[in-house]
Amino acid sequence: MIGTEKVEKTLASLNDKDRPDGIYVLGGALMRSNRNLITRFALNGRLPATYFQKEPVDVGGLMHYGVDMEANYRRVAYYVDKILKGAKPADLPVEQPTKFELIINLKTAKQIGLTVPPNVLARADRVIR
């Protein structure tokens, strides 16, 4: 895996003095290829972890809040269609994401001793029980 030794070394260096209260895991190849390692670290350390990508939540990550990538890809298809029909890319407006998603893994919350408030659960797009 990409950079596994560095990720392991970094995680191992987080002793009691440097132990975080939680972690936010960014996206990218390094994080994606080490997601199981990072997720295990968070679970074993009983650390709340939020992930840039939603896939780690399916393997034990606590939560994901971020852009709905499927909605973004649909907008990309719309732009590709416009360009293929003759629109100039420079004439098309720049868009920002408008759809975000919140996914919560309640099994993980219970495992790390965290109670997720009902109002947060009510806002979730998906809850893993």
C-alpha cells in the first residue's frame, strides 16, 4: 500500500501526551489505500473520526460529512454534454457543490462510547445500525 509505513509510524507516534480528541481523515490516494489501518486506529483508540470520503464509514469509520460526489458527477455530465454540443467552456459558469451528505455509523459510535444526539441522527442521509 502507498505510504503504509509512514502512516503506521505517524499513528504510533501519537502517545498519551499527543493523543488527539478526534481525527479528520482527508481524501486522496494515501488515505484511501490506508483507510482500514486508519479506521482500526480510530476504533482501537476510541477516537471519533470524520472522513472526507464515505467508504470508510462502511468499514467502521464513525461519520462522513461532505460533498455528494454522485451529484457532482451528474453535473459534470451536464457540462460535458454542453461542451460536446458546441458551448465554449469559458462561457459556462463555475459551480460549487450544492448537495452534501451526512453518514453516521451507530455501531461505531456505540463501540467508542459516543452518543449521537437524536437531532443529528434526524439530519443524517444514512445511518448504519
